[in-house]
Amino acid sequence: MSGYLTTHVLDTARGCPAEGLKIDLYRIEGETRTHLRSLATNADGRTDSQILPAPEFATGTYELVFHAGAYLDATGTPPEAPRFIDIVPIRFGISDPAAHYHVPLLLSPFGYSTYRGS
């Protein structure tokens, strides 16, 4: 059995899934940051496919970059210049190559939280 990576983004200010939020995935090796893919969330606040599917899943350090400011702009959240929350980078480690890693994001215009989900 091989592991995989997923996310779920909820807009806590609006009380709904965050649809259309762009996410970039990077692999971190020392000072090198390699872009692996870009995805966007669907109507449920999830990506249509695994962010890091089983055939590509490997131990190491990764970073999910959530483009929250562009999402907030698209939803009509009153703009600030600059936005308090714009780009949300979450750097994390994958140590178990057989596990499901789920990195959810709870987002509002003035704060966010994350955790290792299931």
C-alpha cells in the first residue's frame, strides 16, 4: 500500500467550502524548492485528484501554497491593500510512505489554521 496527499479548504468566514482556490505543491530539498503541480479546489473545497498520488508519493519535506488572497478577491471579500492573508504556505514532512497525509486549511480573511487530518 502506498500513501498519498490530500487537502480540504473551508472558508470559515462564509461557512462553506472554498471553491476555486489555487494550490501549488513544492518538494523541498535543502535550499531547493521544486514545483510539482498546481491544482484548484472544487465545489466541495477539495481537489479533483490527489495532490500527491501514490505513484509519486515519497518521504521528504513538502510545501503547499494556498493562494488565499486571489480566492478572497474572487468571492467579493472587501479588499485591503495589501490583504492581511494573501499567500498561505504550509511546510510539512512526510515520514511514512504508506500513510494518507491530509493537510486541511480553515481560512478567513484575518486568520487560518491547519492540522494533520485523516
